[in-house]
Amino acid sequence: MATELKPGQKRLTPGAIFADIAIVAWFVFALFPILWMLLLALKNDAQQTSTYFAFSPTLENFGTVLSQRGTDLTSVDFKSAILMSILNCGGAVLVSLLIGIPAAYAAGRYRFKGSEDLMFNMLSFRFAPELMVIVPLFVIYTQIGLFDTVFGMIWVLQLVTMPLIVWILRSYFEDMPEDLEQAALLDGYTRRKAFTMVALPLVRPGIAAAALLSFIFAWNNYVFPLILSDTAASTVTVAITKFLGGGGQAYYNLTAAAALIGALPPLVLALTIQRYLVQGLSFGAVKG
């Protein structure tokens, strides 16, 4: 006779046990590279190519990465690269939000002939490989003086963030009942005031989620900063690869330490807006 299950308790079956084992195995597989990178960052130069877990851990690599000019062989100003990445990515997300939020609202509220084609063309910027457009962008940037400038990097990174923000927020505005705005219009609000006072506060969690995802995409971008910047506007993704060194000597331990440090700003941002992020990803409470 089967026993009655208590609330929150599940029956152990071979299928359920296999599913739990598969999930744990997947998490181990997914997180093992991060663990290996952490172990590599704690090794010295002599131990960096060893695959053994027995080694003498040291934090010297993190100090070397954060030093003013890195090492004599790499000469990387990693702290400046992090600050430049925050400026470039933050600026790109800010520009995308200022333009993308009204664009997403218009796309979610108004329908006209060719509107879906227009939205698909905007999304195609995310489909197109960056290498396909990098050569003409390089020529244009060198001719108009945007090469290796903060403004130039912000402008090109918003090509990465803008489509993502518009498409994510469009779905939020579509899910929001139009009756709320119609009620505001009947109360004497203008369309612009109804947008700022009624619609915008309701999608605030969605804005936080879209901004975070866009910031991560811009932060991880490598091709645009590699080709369109040199030293003045170089980002953290390019600075990380410079710790590999040269002359046949590869500093994998320094590269791993730089990668771990470079992953902290998006992580801190995600933890800071975690409450809004969870609300944004589970948005739908006001859906009619």
C-alpha cells in the first residue's frame, strides 16, 4: 500500500533519481571550467601547466594583474581597462535605453504595414556576425576620427544592446493592458504623460532585466574593441588576452586571474538589481 506524501515531498522513482543525477552532472560539467580557472589563477608560473590539484596557492597573480602596468612582458593597465569597459558599456546601455524604450513602446502599441518587417530588420543586427561589418566600420571610423575613442566605442556597442532592449521591452508593453493607459487619457493625461506616469513604472522590472542582459552582452564583446580601439578606449576583454604574453611564454595563470576579476562588475551589477531582475524575468502579473 502506497504511503501518502507530505506537502513538498516527492516519491522516489528510478526516473526521478536519474533526472536528479543528470541535473547534478550537468551543473558539474558547466561549473568545472570556472573551478579550473580559479585553480589556475592561484598557481605560480612554474605550476601553471600542471594538471594536478596539489600545488601551493598564491594570490600574487591577482596583485600582478591589478598593478599599474601589469608585468614587464605584458604592460597592461588592467584597472584602466575595467573603468573604460564600465564607461563604454554603461554609455551604450544608457543610449539604448533612451532610444529603445520609446521605440519598444511604439512597437508594442502601434501596428502599421511593415512594422513586423521593421522589427525583424532590427533583430537581424543580432543575427549578423560582427566580422561581416567590422571592415567597413573600421574604414568609416578611421576616416571620421572615431577610432580608439570612447564615443566611437559607445556608438558601436549600442548596435549590440539596442536590438536586445527593444525586443525584450516590446513584449512587456504588449503584455500590459491598454485599459490602464486609456483610463489615464480619460483623466486628461496626454499620451506622453500616460507613457511616463503609467506605462513606464509598470515595466520598470523589465527595464532592469533588459539593461542587465544588454550590459553583459556589451561587456563580453570582443571583436569591436579589438579592431576599433587601441589603447585609449580598449576594454577588459582585449586586456585579458594581453596577459598571455609573447615570445613563446604564455601566462595562463595571469589570464585566468584577469578573467575572474573581469567577471566581477557584471556579477556585482546583477546582485545589486537582483530584486528587479527576478520581477522582470517573471513579469506577467498585469497581463489581461
